[in-house]
Amino acid sequence: MNRMSRAAKRSSSRAGEPLTAIPQDGQSGLRDWSELAAEIERGRYDGIARFFHWTFAVWIIYASVAGYSLTRVANGPVHDFLSRLNMSIATVLIVLFPLRVGWKLVRIAPPALPDVSVEQQLLARVVHVLIYVMIFAVLASGFLMVPNGYPFFGLVEIHTPFQKGPLTDELFAVHRASCALLVGLVMLHVAAVIKHQLISRNDVLRRML
């Protein structure tokens, strides 16, 4: 009982302190949330958001280069390897995508950039939503257009629902169009980042680094 009363006194004496001051005896979760809140307060996105952002950014760059390169590579071992690698990486992202969307819906965003008009903030939100829509379109059409399944990193066979035919050809056309739109939106996003970083000088890159 004495130990409990002393613990209660210590807890009450710290009631007005920030969560970072809480000792680590079984309360590390509160410290983690406190550090997360402090990071957001400093204008940075949390670590989970940054992980999702850069994971998908690297994939979009890679898939864009590899996808358009495949159109210039003759059918053969190299073409098959790159195609299967593309599909395997996309499979991982199909799993990560709903997690990314879910985290976006529940996380706390950092404060808006200073000296950015309401119109620019609205435009940025629209572009971000369109990027999410295009990522979904690319992943969904890319999976559905593959006939007869594919090996996932050579470990297990992934089954796809359709056989080769007019439907998979139409899905391929949707995939190519959505890839082109996604690349265009990403380029617009990058241009906005460059503008804010180099012209407005509001240190926008730090929010995602």
C-alpha cells in the first residue's frame, strides 16, 4: 500500500507536466504518442506517414521507368523477369495501400504551411486525393489485367480472375492511362514542392524527411 500511495503522489505531482516527462516503467506507449504529437507540432508528418509516402514514391518512380522500359524490351528472360518483379512489388503495395489510406484518415496532420492561400491548400488536397485514386486504379487494373496468374517473387503463385481476352486488353488500356495520369499528377506535386522549397522558402521538404 505504501508503494502504491507513493506512486500515486508521484503521478499527481506530474499531472501538469508534458507526457515526455512520464517515466518509462510501463508507460512507454504514452511517451511514443507524446513524441508523435511533438513531431506534428514541429510541422513534420509522423514516421508512419513518411514511411508510406516514400515507399509509394519510390515504387511510382521505379514502376514508371520499368513499365515504359518493358515496351522496348523484346519478349524473353529479361522481359519476363522485369514483368514478374513489377507484379510482385505491386502485390505488396496492394496490401499496403488500404493501410496507407486508413492511416491518412486517422492521423493528425501537421499545421498548414505559412503564407499559403486557402485556394492553394484546396488545390493541394484535390491533387492528393486524385493521386490516391490513380494509385488505386493503377494497382487494381494492373492486377486484373494479368491473365492466368503470376509468381510472387518466385515463392507462391498468385491467381488472377480473368483469362486472356478482350476484357484483359481493356484493363491493360485502363492501366496505361491511369499510369500516365498518375505520373502527371506526381510531376505536378513535385513541381509544387520545388516551388514552395526554392521560391516560397517555407521548408516544405522537412515535413516529409
